[in-house]
Amino acid sequence: MRLFLKPVMATLLVTGLISGCASNSNELKAAHVSTAGFKGLSCTELHAELQSSINVVNELTTVIDDKADDDKAQMAIGMILFWPALFALEGGDGIEAAEYSRMKGEINAMEEVAILNQCQSAIDVAQQYRAEEQKFRLAAKKPQASQQNNNTAY
């Protein structure tokens, strides 16, 4: 019975520690934001707000991904050198992730208003952002897929 309990406890410990790590930006979803706050904007204002929100999201993407990478590095070092120190790690997504989700929700809401109001310049900005975001997500998935393939090769 004791021999069985040790691997189970170790698995639960590692799972608990890993779940506390910060998420990458491509793992975070957009929060729901109402379109009501953007319906009164002119096309020029909508375009400017949309571009501003995209700039903030791009900055937050860097911060969030750096934090996630740091958490993963600390986890790896902690697992190898001194696993009890892992309990002291901050972990979690933090305030940046909440702001990121909210801003992505605002982008979605502004894009919806731009489409309803037929604001082509704002629609173009939103579509360009979507295309760049899609490329980023695909690029982020490639290393994960190759890493999973390497792990299953054993």
C-alpha cells in the first residue's frame, strides 16, 4: 500500500504545482464586453480606440508570456534542485492576464460596432489584428506540438 501511495502523492504534488504556473497569452480567452460603450463613437474615434487597445494587448502579451516563461524556468529548476522551494513561487496569472482578457473583449466589442456601423478603416484594423493573432497562435502551437512529439517518442 505504501509503495502505491508515494507515486500517487508525487503526481498530485507535481500537478498542483504546475497548475499554479502563469498561462501564456495564447491560452487566455477574451472577456465579454458590452458593445454599448462603443456605439456612440464615430468611425474615426472607433478606429483610434481600436488601435490603442490593440497596442495595449500587444504590450500585455509580452509581459504575460515573459511571466509564463519565468514560471516554467523556475519550475524546472525547482524540480531539479530543491522542490520544496516551489511552494514559495507566486504562480497564477495575475492582474496582467485579467487586463489582457478585458482588452481583448473590448477589441471584440469595437469590431462588432465597426461592422454594424460599416466603419471600414476600423474593420480593416481589426482584421489585420486577427490575422496577426492567428499567426502568433499557430507559431506558439508549433513548439508545443514538436515537444509533445518528442515526449511520445520514448
